Amino acid sequence: MGAATTALALCVHYQANVGDSGVSSGWLARAARLIEDNFLDEIRGWVPLLQADVGDPERGELLAREAKEWAVQSGDLDLELCALAQIGSTLVAQGRLAEGLPLLDEAMAAALGGEGANFDTVVFTSCSMIGSCAKSAEFERAIEWIRAADRFSRQYGCPFLYLFCRTMYARILLAAGDWVQAEQELQTTIDQAPHHQAPLYAHAVCLLAELRLEQGRIEEAEGLVQGISGEGPTAPIIGAIHLARGRPGPALVVVERALEAGSSDEQLENAVLQEIAGEAEIEQGKVDAAADRARGLIEAGTARGCETVRARGKRLLGHATADRHQLSAAVSSFARLGMPLETARARVLLAKTLRETDQDAAAAEARAALVELEGLGAVRDADASAALLRELGVRPARSGPKNVDALTKREREVLALLGEGASNPEIADRLYISRKTVEHHVAHVLSKLGLRNRAEAAVAATRLRSTSA
């Protein structure tokens, strides 16, 4: 029994903290053999539960339901709650949100209510919830459960222990607009992942590259993903970088290869790839192909009851056909989902569509987008919004960091280097000053600008750069 439970624990560790599916599968196979050979029926259900977390979500659903049956037979409430959460996760991965999310809610309520005997049950259900909410853009739901877990966290420690959970948490924060905290969580995964081939490391790097791209730091984004395969979690960011560089052909090749390879079984990740492909087709003048892609997304989202997929389809269709109604619907959908960056992007496209027929309405949408984008620190899209306002004859009111005039010339130089992601030793080398002096300058910059950390200083630097451009 001790050997079997240890093998199960190692299976979870290698999957959730190391991102090594091969070693994880090996330990799960070892646990299964020990359980079978020694008739350990009381823990037999944990095998299909852990098998359900890998591969095809439809098969995963069947395995999770099998685990739940074993839990009921053995009277293992911890396994039952974990299985309930896993069933919910596999349903969400299939795009069946209306069925899956209530099961995750039930599992979280029971686990945090103390129905299980093991603290790891809270960890498992919490990570299932975080991952599913990240994949389904249920950011408000995730934040509510994070708050609900506060009392547990204060008493026993944070339940988001696994690097997988932290990465998914960062994904939620990134989409919800808390980019400073998102970067901190991503950096934790990047620092702790064992080597650059680990899938968790690759996922975190891709999310950080996405953040850098939106901050207007394209070279850094390219550097982060350099040398990583163009399939799987890297395909969307590599495609987005190609589009930002004005290279729709390579963007289309990368994302279509990922779609054809079936790199993701998740409807939501596929929707991102489909939208990037559609944007590339629009850049190439293939608007009919992009419109067909968009209609496919709308149909898939409607069939699965997934508003995120529908919103991406509406935005793409509106862009391809210059349909203000589709774009307005996309703005409303993304706003309801709590996705400020995607909301602002839809507003910019709506403004471009309106400029020929209603310049006042176009200017209002572009202004609203600019305010939202500057609040995020999304320099690249903010610049596009400001340029559109200038085309409409409106002088954009750009906002930079407050109290910047209080900085000395040297402190401004330090702030600019913080914006480039430079470390204290790198700043010292570039400015020919001591590391101790750099520490003093960084402390003064944070104090004068009312910032909490280097990540916030980096955001302030990108905003300052955009307002002075």
C-alpha cells in the first residue's frame, strides 16, 4: 500500500510540477501494477482518475466517471470529490461548460467545506478549477473561488501548489488584466521548472512572451520563444509575432500546422489558433476564407454553449466582412467575460469599421479602447488606437506614469532599463555604476512613482515610452 500510494504521488508530481508526461505515466503504470497484483481495491479508483488527466478529454470523462464509481464503492470521499472535479474538467475541455462548471463548483464547495479528510483534495480540486476556468475564460468564477479559498490559505497555506496551477493562475490574471501579478506567477514557474524542454516551462514562457508582445517588446517576445517548436502551446504566440511583424504567410503556416496536427484537444485553444489564421487570411486578402473560419467558430461556440469561442468568431467575422453588428456583439461578449484586452481590440476594429459612416461613434470607441489599453500597459494596441484617433482628427490624450517629473536623469535611465527587463547587474554594467548604487536608484524609482516592485516599474516604463513616442 505504501509503495502504491508513493507511486501515485510521484505520478502527480512529475505531471503537475515537472511537466514530464513520460515519467509520470511510468509511475502511474507502476502504481497500477502494485494495486492489481496486491488486490488493493480501496485505492484502485485513483488510477483511472489520474489517467483521465492526460489525452483525449472524451476518454478522460469516461475514466473520471469510472474513478467516481470506485470512490462510491470504497467509501473514499476524497477520491469522489477529486473525480467530480475531474469530470467537470474533462467536460470543460470538450467545450461543454454548462455541464462541467457546476460540477467543479460542487467539488470546490465540498472540499473547502472540509468534507474530505486530506488537504490534498483541496489542492486537486483547486487546480482543476483554476485550469478549467483559465481554459474557458471563466475569470470571474475563478476569482470568486480564489477569494473563497482565502481562509483555507491563511490557515494551511495556498492550495495552488503545483506549478501547473500557478501557470493557469497566471493565464487567468493575464486575461483579466492583472499583468503585474501574472508576470510574478509566470516567473515562479520559469525559475522552478527543471529544464527548458519541460512543457510547463514552455507554457509559462509562451504566456510571458504574449505579455511582452502586448507591452510592445516584440524583440523580447521573439527571444523568449526562440528555439522552441512552432507547435503546441507555442503556435499562438509565434503566429501572433509573425502578424505583428507583418508576416501573415508564416503566421498562417504555423497555426494551420498546429491545427492539422491536433496539438490541442481544447476547443478554446483551437479557437485562438483559428482566429489568428483568419487574421492572417484577411491580411492576405482572403476575406471569404476568413469569414468561413469565423462562421465555423460561431457554430462551434453555439453548439458547445461557449461564449468565448462565439466572441472570437464574431470578432473575426466582423473584421472580415466589416460588419459593425458582429463587432459590437464581440465587444459586449468580451466585456461580459471580463477580458479587457480582447474587449479593447474588438473596439478598435469596430472603430475602424465605423469611421466611414459615423466618425463620432468611431472616435468614441477608439477613445474607450485607448483608455483600457493604457490601463493595461498594452503599448502595441494602444499605439494603434492612438493612430486611429489621429486619423479621425482627434488628438489622443495619452497618459504616462504619475510623478515621473520627480525622477532624476539617472533614475529615468534606470527606469528605462527596468522596462527592458534588465537585472541590477546588467543595469550596473550598462550605466557604469556599482550594483549598490543601482539598488538605491531602483528603490528611489519605486518610491517616487508609488510602485510595489520591478514588474510594475517595467509597466510604467513601457507607458512612459509610449507617451513620449
